[in-house]
Amino acid sequence: MRRCGIVVVLATACVLLLAGPMAQGSSAPAGAAEWAKIEQAAEQQERVVLYLSIAGVEARMKAEFRKAYPKLQLDVIRQPTGELISRLDAERQASASGADVVFHTDRGWFDQVANHLVPATGPALSLYKGTKSAFAENRYFTSMLVPFSLAYNTQVLASLGVGVPTGWQDMLNPKFANGLVGLPERGSAPVTLQCYYAIAQTHGMGFFERLGKLKPRLYPSIGPTVQSVAAGANAVGFVQTAAPADLIKAGAPIKQMVPTNPSCYYGYFVAQVAWSKRPQAAQVLLNWVMSRAGQEAIHGWGYTASPLENIPGGLDVKPDKPLLDGILTPAQQEFGRQFDKMTR
Amino acid sequence: MFSRLRSSHLFIIPLTVIVLWPLVMLASRAFADGGAGFRDMLALPNIGQTVAHTIGLAMGSVIIAVLIGSGLAWCVSNSPQRTRSWIGLLPLLPLIVPAVAGVTGWIFLLEPRTGYLNQLLRQLPWWNHLLQGPLDIYTMPWIIILTGFTLSGFVYLYVRSSMQTLGTELEAAARVHGASPLRTFFTVTLPLMRAAIVYSAGVAFLLGIGQFTAPLLLGRTRGINVLTTEMYYATIAFPVKYGLGAALGAPLIIAGIVVVVLQFLAIGEQSRYVVVTGQSRHAEARGYWFCPLPIAAFFLLAGVLPLSALVLVALSPYWSGTIRWSTLGFENFAKVLSEPNALRALRTSAIAIGVALLIVVPLGFFAAALMTGAFRAGPLVRRLVDFLITLPLGMPAAIFGFAVLYTYAGPPLVLYGTITIIIIAYVTLMIPHAVRPQLTTMMSIGKEYAEASRVHGGGWWRTLGVIQIPLARNGVAVASALVIVMLFHEFAASMMVRAAHTQVMGTLLYEYYTGGLYPDVAVVALLMVVVTAACVFAALLVGGTKALES
């Protein structure tokens, strides 16, 4: 019995030793047998940690991942992208235990740390390899497409005698003065600032000057923005389509529309970090997120879109321009400073 | 030469490393690179406004805290005799509510549009035309008021304690000679309380200038920053802006030193405030009937109201200004308590507090023993120990958190993302609080028993085990309870040293808050209140009502 245990430990150690370098050095999909060994090793690591910056999908991801890998616990740390990347970089520098897989919007960060990301090797790599959704030699991937939207509280609008918003310009309604417009801070995610910039490009800088005069309320991220709209603290809020989903389900008087003047679509990117302390578990999670099963689980609720085609239930997204990538130009950075002055 | 090196000298080394080293490192970082940190600080947008907010918050909250705290102490002292013992505890009970939980509760009460209290106020005839307000929690005045509420409990403790020492004979004499209550207060009570008020105002100023919780939770939505929140933003930048954070902390360190010196100058010779008193207890037996009313109002405002709001939101499916009684339930409690992140935060809190307790209480015991002379030490050593254990009281917790992060996060120790760095911050912050109750107990015991033991051949360890520890067990128990409660409340330093994976309860609450998970925020806040109340109850069982005052 004891000998049997030793054999199992040795076999596991061999798998770990083999799988580690393979994950670091190769971007070819693993064979079925090899992948089975990685899955086995992952289950022995018991848990895997995902750093996530999108609100509203956490519970679904956990539930669906548990169905796929019942022996592997998915822990999710959710923070705004801006704060998440600071923590990630601190962990990277200290080689501290933390994230295994990251899922956020700042493509600039992924490019910057590409050498510290592990090329994917799971079976799902074949779905992305050579497509416009794979970056940095298969080190990170687009995993979600989301449009920014305008959430509104139906009861508050009714009490104010204001109609349903039809575009960004409806945030400027004078009846929304004194904090009835909710905005995420521009530093919460670079893509947020890029969308603000796109709105300013379309409507002119006067848009945010006028919005500033209404004294909008700024929140650390989209999460509290949408919650405040649901509570009735704000009449309208700048959010993304996935954010109000749970609140709508819970019966909150909240709806949303996707403005097209301009439309702001952005991507969430996913990668395995090289400083992960659970490399096989990280490989398994990354592969699951990229796989069709994972994409169906994540996007099947209808509020977000997959980069893969024909995902049942996924949001039907046809971006009319390139996705916002979170890489800020000098003009956008300067606009950010102006935005602070105008809205605070 | 080494024979002169006593254990008391060796004791100073870890104390210096724990307390002084991070501050020295931080100060040196502020001036590194030709003062680049200060240049970055001056380049911050609205830095003038940030400094003005910091000073305004400190001054404003001190005024409110001194007025409320002193008023409450006077009211308790002048309440009818039969109610005085229990009514004296009421102003302390809101201290059970951690600041982070209290502020969250007030958000649910005073959010301009959906706040429960605001909605009630809009029912009044003169405000029923308003669609929001009349009060707005996300403003500087309310940040000051709520901070003042929090600090008034500390002022109350100092002033009440002073009043109990002074007695009430002089007030009684003034009243016998025809002075009105108001005149007695201004001509007799107030001058006698000057020392306590000045001292407590100094402590409140230091706490106010280092305030972090209310400005972070309330100020962020309107861009209202203070120095400590700017320091926090320096820690979440990449790379962490240590130079900027150190420069931002420098004025707070200087303010701490200045206030301590000013306090000393203002109070001067303590003996000037001594009253010859014999039977003060029965001198003011009657009291005024109206005195319990402001105390009850404070208890209601500072404790009951925010807690009620937290309970309502915790039971609601989502935060809403409209309470639907049929939808209330315990689902959020079940959800939070089954969340791995919440359980991990609870575990991290328990480990960090537990280990910090095991380090800081014995450390406090030895410091107290040295200062009372129970263990032999020269006057210089005693003075140095006194200085080192007092220093953390003069510095905002955010400063120590930032200093610990700077000193230990990177090489050579690389403690970022570990519980160890949280423990180091906790130990540093808790040294004064671990020493004080043990010092009081040891002073009441005296050093004669220890000397007798030694005279009769008892060695150092034997004296410690058989005499010192058993006699001081009450102080040890109270110090332990105090440390547990204060660390469970701790927020500012934890925010600086936590990583995404090493959250404690307070930082988890903030995590939920920034994620917009308001019912979960309320659940965590209530959990913190329950745990704190349990610790206070345990302290009361061990040390009686004096433990609560400690």
C-alpha cells in the first residue's frame, strides 16, 4: 500500500516536471494523453485562481467550471482592471502566490508582460491559433467582446418624467443634475477612458463640460455604478452589457441600451501567468475559458459575445470599428487629465 | 563588557526594528533621488486642495469630537446617580462598530436620493418638494462629521476618566453658592478638564489627520482626497510610487511630533490639575434628569442607526432605497459565508490577529515590566522603551502600513502578498495598546513582590512564572481583548499591505464595496460588528467594565 503511494507521488512529480517546461516553451497543442496527464496533475493542485475584472460573470463561470472539473476549485478575485494590474505586477516582481490566470481589458499590460505569460498548449488552442484573437505567439487571447451601454432606472426616469435614453447625449438631460448620472472613474480601466474619448470625439469636448456641470457621481468601477443605478441613487449610468444582468434577474428596476453614437466595443483578454504556483491548474482553466464549452458557459446568457463563431446564446455583436484595446495614446492620456478637471 | 549587556538592552533591539526601522526607511525614501518624492507630490493635481482637506478634516473632526465627547462625559457625570453606571457605557458601545462598517451604514442612510434617513427627512413639509437630499453623505462636511462621531468616543473616554478622578465636590460647592449649571460648567468643570480635553484633542487630531476610512469610502465619488488616500493610490499604482507615498507621509509624521510637543507644552505640569477630593462619589447624587437624553441620542445616531441600515441592506436582495419587506431574507449571509474569498479573509484575519497577539502581548508585558521597574533597567533604557512604545500612537496607521510595505515588500525579504507582512504591520500598530493595560495592572501591583521573590532566591524565570504573570493576568487578558478588537477594526494599514490574495475582513469589505456588491458589504460589516461585540463581551467578563474603558 505504502509502495503504491510512493509510485503515485513519483508519477505525479514526473508529470509536473514534464508539464512545466512544456507549458513554458511550446505553443503546440498537447496530445490527448499528454493533456489527460496535465488535467490529472491539475486536479491534484485542487484549486486555481482567476483574476477577473468584469462584473456579472463570476458566479456563472464558477458554476460551469465546477461542472467541467468538479475536483478543481475555481477561486475568483475580482477588481477593476486598473487595480488588478498593479496587484499583478507586484506579485510578478515578488514571485508571490496569487493569480494563475488573468482576464481583463488592458491589452497594453498583456503586451508589456508577454514574456511572463505562458503560451497556451491545451486542445482549445487550435480554435485560436492563427486567428486575430491570438496574440504574442499564443500567449494571450481575446475571450470576450462587450459593448459599453447606458443603464437606466425605470422608476427614477418615470419620477423625473424623462423618456428612455436613446444615446450618450441623453446623459446630458438637465434633470440629471446633482449626481443622477453615474460614471466609472476613468482610471478604473483604460478602455473606459477610450470610450469617453470616443464620445468626446463624436460630440466635442463640450459634451463632458456639460456633463461635469451636472455633477456626475464617479465610482471606482462599473460594479458600483450599475448597483447605484439599480438602487435609484443614479438615474442613468455608464456601464457594460454584462453588469446589470444579475440585478435585472433579481427584479431591480433597471434596463439598458447600447448607444451607437459612437459604439464602444472592447475585448477581455485571457492568459496564464508564468509566476503561477499552480501551473497545470492554470493550463486547464485557460483551456476551459478558450474552449467552446467554456465560451458557451460564459456567453450563453446573452449579455456578452464570444470571439468564436456560432456560440449558442452569445450576444450578437458586430463591431462597426476596431475594438478598444486599452492602449492609451498621448491624446487620450491628455484627455484623461481634462476629464478629471471637468467631472470633479 | 558583555556582562553589562542585560536582557533589557537586548529587548530594545526587536522593539527598534519593529517600530523605528520602517519609519527610518520611509523617511529616507522621501528624500531619496534628490527629493524626487516631494517633486512628485507637488506635481499632483489639486495637492493644495488635498492638504487643505487633510487639515480641515483633522481640525473639524477634533472640534466635533471634543464637543460631543466632553459633552457626553459631562452628561454622564451629571446623570441621576442610579443610571450613571450603565449610561456611562452607552457612549462606548458605538466603538464596537468598526469605522469601515459605520461609514458604510451611513452611506445607506444618507445617500442623497435613496438613503433611508434622507427619504424620511423628505417626508417633512419643508423638504417634501425635494427629489434628493436634503443631506449628501458624499461631501466634505459629512466626512468631517462622521470622523468626528468616531473620534468622540475616544475623547469621551479621556474626559470621563479625568472627571471621575477630579470628583464633583467643587461643582457641588459652586451650585450650593448659587451658580447655575451653565456657570458651574464654564467656571469650574471646564477649567478642571482642560488637561484631559487638550490631551484628548491632541489624540483626536492625530487620528483625524491620519483618517483614511471616511475619505476613501465617501470622498472617492467626488474626488475629495486627503494625504492618506493619496498614499493609498500610490500603492495601487504600478510601479508602486514609494517616493511619492513617503513624501505624502512626511507632513503627517511631522504633525504627529508637533502635536505631541504642543500637548506637553499646553498641559504642562500635571499637578496643576489635581483636586483634593475625598468623597466625590456621593457629592452629586441627584444629577439632572435631562442628562441621559443627549447620551441616548448619541447612542442612537452613532450606533443604532447605521447598524439598522446595514441590517436592512444585508437582508435585501439588492441595495435599494425602497424597502420591500416581503423580499428580505438571509440569502446574502449564506452567500457570503460560503464564498471562498470571505472564508479566506476570515482565516487571514484570524491568523494575522492570532500571531500578532502572540508576539505583541508578551512584548507589551516585558515593556510594561521594564517601565514599572519589575525588571531591572537603567533610566535611559526605560525612557527609550517608553519612546518606542508611544511612537505608533503618534503616527497614522496608514503611515505605518505604507512604511511596512516599503520596508518588507521587496528584496531582501520579499514579503509582498504574505500574511507575514500583515502581521508585522499589526504588531507595530498594537504595541502601545498591548502595553497600556498591562502597565496599569503592573503599576497597581508594584514591584515589591518581584523583589521579594528575588531576595528569596527566585531566579528571573521563576519570578516571571510564579509572581509576575499570575499577578498581571488581568492586564494580559484585557490587553489581549483590546488588541483583538482593534485589529479586527483595523483598515488603513491593512489596505496598504494586503494583496489580492491576502485580504482581511476590513479590506474584503472594501473589495466588495468597489465591486458594487452592497448587500455583501453589509453582511461583512455586520460580521465584523458581531465578532467585535463578542470580544468586548469576553473582555467585560474577564476585566469588568474597566476593561471596556481600557
